[in-house]
Amino acid sequence: MKLYNHILSILFLVVLFTSCTKEQQRKLSSAPIAIAKSNEIVIISDSKLWMAPLKDTIEYHLAAPFLILPQPEPIHDLRHFTVEELKEEPLRKQLRTYLILANLDDKTSPATKMVLKDLDRLLGDKKASSVTVGKNKWARGQIIMYLVGHGEKELMENFRKAYPAITNKVAKFDRKQIEKNAYVMGNNNTIKSVIQEKFGFELPIPSPYKIAIKDDNFLWIRSDYRELNSNILIHQLPYKNKKQLTSDYLKSLINEIGKKYITTDVKGSFMQLNDRDLPFLTQVTQINNKYALEGKGIWEIENDFMGGALASYLVLNEKTNTLTLLVGFIHAPSKRKRDFMQHIEAVLKRAKI
């Protein structure tokens, strides 16, 4: 009898969930699609709240420099609207990522009134935490983060505690969009087959790339599009000992293949890492669940005036005792480089070694 009642309860929940989902889908089907722009956070608050020191604190954390680029660029582009400004222009409600700030002690605040209404809908009887996340408030494909506090001091303290979770949430939300933009022109199945045959792993390559150099254990593919030159290097070598999994070894390996293969029209030119002007930053990560040493820095051409941003991954395959070096670097002297580096990193991270 208990089992029977349990099954009836499950069926009731399934029917209830299905009906709610259909109602939500009906409402969403008439809503516009959010304007797809990654790395942007729209701040919504009252104008008097969006002042120092709260503004300075939020900008310090959310608009910190993106590591690592030749010229400083922020991790996120921040825009600010009041509730009134949001209503003046409908398109302002069709962006992707919002952070709404509310001082719960200010009951006359338009932003506080909107937040309390939304939280009541999202949480019901549950108590609101310092940050609550919702979706699709004004358009499909949106994420809405509500940051609240009793007074500006508590609001600022809540932000300091919550900003790592906020940035992680935004990064996860943007990941699919960044990857989609990287492959917006389709895939190059020919190069994908070459990589599979030559190195024994799968790596989808965006359509514009062409093979520049193919050697025994090395492949350089590049894409020249307007003022952007984008490059991917693949190099495979035997794994011998743990000394190969260090920052110094990764730098020496990049410099070695840069000197051997990457040159310009200038005689005696070759590519090298420049860790004098900016550091070469490394950390341990994973590529397709394999141990990988990630390295980011800037490159330059010796004896020529070229340089740019670089990301690399040295991936260990213990089953085959091999190391695979994946390097992505760009040359875009007249453009912002953050988004392009994210695109090339998204490609490298899809390697199925």
C-alpha cells in the first residue's frame, strides 16, 4: 500500500511538472530571444546606489584585467541601467546577463520593489540568500542574478563574498556561446581527419583554418581573416619524466618549436615567448579528463615587430606515454583580443586525447 501511494505521488508530481512546463513553454515561445553577447554583465540598480564605494568594488572585481593580453582588457564589459532607463528602451531587456542590486532597507526604491516581487515569485516561502539566480525574465536565454542586502554596507559585503560564484556562473553561462562563436563558420573536416591520422586524437577545427606546415610530429594550422591572424600548433613527443610537466619545460618547448617553425618574411626572425614584459602564467588543469599543464603569456617575433597573446596546454596521456602540446596564438594589432583568445581556447579544450 505504501508503494502504491508512493507511485501515485510520483505520478501526481510528473503531471504537475509537465503542465507547468507546458505553460512556461507557452509563455516563453512568445518572448524574444536574448541578444547573444558574451562577457557582458548588465548592472541594474538605482542611480544613488550605483556610486562609490559600491560601484568601485564591483568594477574592481568584475572588470578586472583578462589574463593575459598585451594591452589590458576587462574580464567582463559592464553596463549600468536604472529601472526607469530599462523601461525607456525595450532592447535593454533583451540582453543575456544581468546583475540586479537592491538595498532591502529602501522600500521606495524601484529596484528593490522589482527584486522583492521577483524573489517572491522565484522563492515563495523560502528565505532569500545574498545572491539568487533566475532565468528568462524578459527574453529566452537570459540569466538574472539578484544581489541583496540590508543597507549599502551589507550589500557590499555580500558582493565581496559572492563575486567568485557570480563570475563562475557567468563563465559557465557564456561557455556555450563562446564555443558557438568559435565555430560560427562551420568545421574543417579535412584538417580534423589529418589530426586524427597523424596524432591519434580528435580535435574539431573551425572552417577558415588551413594547414601551413605539416612535419613528422608537428602541425601548424592558421586562419587569416581581415585583421585577425589566428594560429594553432600541435606537437607530440614521448613522455619520460615529471620534469616535463613544469613551467620551465613548457616554455622551452614552445620556444623550441617557435624557433624551428614560426617565422616571418624578415631574415633571421622566429617566434619566442616574452616573459620579460608580462609573466608566463601556468596552472594544472584537465583536457578531456587528462592531466594538462596550462600556460598563458605573450609571444613576439625576434628581429621583427610582431607579437600577441598565447595560450597553451601540455597534455599527458599515461596510456601511451606521450605528451601533446596544443598552442593557440593570435595576431590582431588593431583589435581587442579577449574574445578571440577565448575562441581559440575553446577550440583547444575540445581535444579528445
